[in-house]
Amino acid sequence: MSTRAPFAASALALALAASPTAAKPESKAAKAAEMMRDPVMQQAMARTVAAMSEAMLDMPLEPLARMADAMGDRRTARNMRGATVGDYAGPEARDMPREMSRELPALMGQAGGMVAAAEEMTPALKAMAREMGARMKDAMRDGARGTGDDDRDYRSDESTSPERDDGVPPSASEEPSDGPYATPAPDQGPDR
């Protein structure tokens, strides 16, 4: 099912978007979760997704064949001419609508459970966002005043400073003269 999951999810999203329940602005996450866990709705969606998948597999590739021919790709045009998406996808693609309709009710039930859990988490997530916002505001205010806990000056650590002997940092265009990234002189290549 792992290769079919994205296809099933997009077909489910299309079917849900087309359903009359999805158009209601007053619909809440709880209603959506309840609808997804309803066995009657799951079977209806499974039939809808199967029908949509079969229709997609029956789509002719003739327009794509003409486009490939116009671009000079004669071999692809020849392979697509008279074929459908299902023909081009291979024989296992014809089993996909039946397998998806069999697995979709379980997927919908899981999705309904996730929607319900997400709705239960919403107050905690909002509280966490408020707390993070307050802490960031305090940290920025303290940083502007210079009252932060960490008053170290990171610019003065001489043990790791890449400065040259004269105190000037090397430019990005300079080649390193020693170390693992040193560039050998032309007369001192690795084969000499």
C-alpha cells in the first residue's frame, strides 16, 4: 500500500472536497472526524475513489502522444499512441482501484482519529504558542537591554580565530598555505 497511499490520499481529498458536507462553513473538525469514521460514508467514499481511479486509468494518452511527437520524441509518441494511463502504468495498475476501495475505509477511520486527536490538542497548542511568544518577547526585551545571561564576547576567542600573524582575517579568495586544505605550489605537486 505504500506506493498507493499518496494516490489514495489525493483521491480521498478530491472526493471530500466535492462532498456537500465539506462546503459548509460551520462544519467543525469533530463533524469531519465523525464523518470519516462512519462506515456508511467510508463505503461510499471507497466506491467513489474506485470509480475515480478507474476513470483516471481509462484516460487516453493520445494528447500526450501528439505533444511528444511535436517535440521530436517519436519513440514515446509511438508508445503512447492509442494507450491509456492504465496501459502505460502497467498491469498492476488495473488492480489499484479495487485495492484502494478495500483499504480506504481503514485509512478514513485512521484519518478521523487523527482529526479528533488534533482537535483535542488545539487548546494545548494555542497555550504553547502563547507561552513561546511571551518568552520570545521577554528574551528580545532582555537582549535589547543587554541583560541576557550570556554576556560572552565570541569575537575575542583567539584559540580558534582564523586570523593571520598580522591580526587580519584571511579573505575568502585567499588560498590556505598549510593544513589539510592547502594548495600545493605548482612545482610541488603530489606526483613529485
